[in-house]
Amino acid sequence: MTMSTTAPEVASAVAVVAKRLRDSESALVTDMATMMKSEIEHLDSDPKLVELLEASVHGNVSTIIHVLANDIPVDHLQPTTAAVEYALRLAQRDVPSNSLMRAYLMGQNSMTRHCFRLVEEMDLPADDTMAVTRHISDVLFGYIEWITLYVFQAYENERRRWLGAEGNVLSSTIHQLLGPGDPDGRAFEAETGYRLARVHIAVILWTADDDARELSVLDRAARDLAGRLRTDGPPIVTAIDRSTVWAWIPLGEGGRGVATAEGTPAFDLPSGVRAAVGLPADGIRGFRRSHEQAKAAYAVATMPGSSASPIVGFGDRGVAVVSLLAQDLESTRAWVREVLGGLADDTPGTATLRETLAVFFATKESHLHTAEQMNLHRNTVKYRVGKALAETPSHRDRLDLALALTVCEFLGPAVLAGESATP
């Protein structure tokens, strides 16, 4: 679709709108992505998907601004890598295509309203206002029509390829068992050959490398984990996208003793591979619950800025609570600031103080044991603890302080404030 030549006065006014959009681009992208996550089902289920959503929104918004500023015909454009990759990842994750389409329509509506407000603020003559808003509306419609056709086709092609790929045939059956409603255990067992009436431990394995060749590495890692545990059969493994697999390991007698905090040393993973582990549980309910726990641990591990270790277990210290608090970062960030005060600043100095205070609480407020664990002089520990507590609001409950420090340890910059003016 090639746009007609734009009148100079209209192009000039539209360029002004584009400049103002560019000035507020970051906030605009954040608002759009937040709206889509909250309003559209499936789009907020995974931190990695959320990150890709934000990248896709940013790519599309940036392109639209560029088109408006320079009067570029839509058929001269190429889709942004982030927009296409997001569509492919949704297809791999079995997220319905209508969720993708809704996101684009909501984005179009939000961008249109924002542009029209900017035009109103320019206080142009009525005829010019009409011409400018009509031009912007045509551009946005043309862009959304073009990009949605492109990404929807990419989605459909990838969905067919993914479902037909060897090793992914179990994905739909597993999603059905994990979905809402009463699961059909007999149908699942008949189709997969995996027996549900036993103890399971769920594992999610992933790699930061999006190379599809990594799937074989992840599959082998899952089966190696099963080989190190006391199992009574082979695991069931399915690829969720080209860098993530879900697995369930059937445990034999004594399997309930494989608590993640104690069991993770046996999980010797290949370089670059990470794992999130649920707790052992039995039957269909345990199959589902252990996976929910693994997903919660995965959410903590993949939060941007998280300092979580390569293997994160739901049963590890603090993970279960932090995973709940991570579901509402805005409220959690406010609460952390209320509890820690200046100790919630995102600076190297306060990071050192937080670490020392966290170890101090973990050692039952022993200066000696803290010094031994951190390889510090006892007087250094006393100084740091005193300085850390001086940064926090007075009379704060020790349990709140310890929990807030744990949240900072796992979620890092996501819940910390920028450097304050406090010396």
C-alpha cells in the first residue's frame, strides 16, 4: 500500500506530532505494554514473553514514529525483528493468535488517541486539524493492516512447523492436562504412555541462546537429570519454544525426599542451561502443582535483573514468597521502599549494606557468624549493620526487613529505586 503525496503543511504538522511522540516514546511504550499485559489473557504468563512483548511494542512504535516523521510509504518498510520474533514465540507457546491480533488493535487505538490529543494541543485551524488527523489515521490504519497480515502469517507458518516438528507432538496433550477444568488422565496416559498415579517432580529448563539447535541440549539435560534421580520410568519432555522445555520426572520410592534445596547439587547442567524445579507431588494434582511451582521459580529466575542462581527451586529459601510478590512489581517496589527506606537505593554501597544485613538476619543476628560467613572483621560487620539499620525507618519489624532484603536479593533493580540524593 503506497500512500499518496502529502500536502507540505500537513506533513509539517505531522512531523511535529512525530517529534512529540519521540520525546515521550519510552513512557508510551511502557503504558501500551502494561495495558496489553493486563487486558489480554496469556500475555503476562512468562517474564521472557513480557520482555519480548515490550520489545515488539517498542519496535512498532518506533517504526510508526519514523513513518510519520518522514512520510514513508508503508510498502517501503520491513517488519522489526522483535515484532516477528514475538509472533513466532507466541506460536511456539500455543498462545491463541487472537491474543496477538488484540494486542495490535489495542496498540492502534492507544496510539491514535495519543496522536489526536497532540494534534488538539497544536490548536490548528479546523480544516488543518481535520487534514492532519485524517492523515495520521490513514497512516496508522495502513501500518497496522500491513504488520498484522505479516505477523499473523508468520504465526500461522510457525505454528504448523512447530506442531509438525519431531519432539513437539506432546505439547497439545500436555497443555490440555494443565489447562482449566477437569483433566482427562486416562486420555493423557493413553496418548503419552506416561503414568500419572505416582510421584512427579516438574522441571523447566531453558537457555538464553535462542538457537533452535539448543533444544536437543535441553532435552538431553532433562533426561540426564532423570537419570541421576531414583525414577520408576522415563521422564516426559516437551519443547515450549526453541529455548525452553518442560519436563516431569517420575520418582520411585523415597522420591518425596528430593527437596529442591537439597537435591539441586545433583543437577549438573550443561554450560548455559538453567533450570527451575518444583517440589515432588503425586497423581494428576501433583503433576499440575509441581509444574505450577516450577513456573513460579522460573518467573523469579527470569525476572530482568534477577541474581538467581542457574538452578532455582520452589523449595529454596525465599523463592515461593518472592514469586508471589513478583506478580505485582509496582506494589512490591513501593512496599520495599517503605520497609527499607534509603536501603532500597540501587547503588553499590547500599547493595553491600543489604547483603551484610541479610546475612546478619540469616545467622540469627550474630556479628561473629556474619563475619565468619562473609570473611570480614567483626567490627566491620557491626559498622555495616548499624549503618544499614540507620537507613531503614525506625521500629521496623525484623521479619519485614528480612523479607524485603530477600526480595531485593532475587529481583534486584526491578524493585529498587534509582540513586537518591541522600548521602
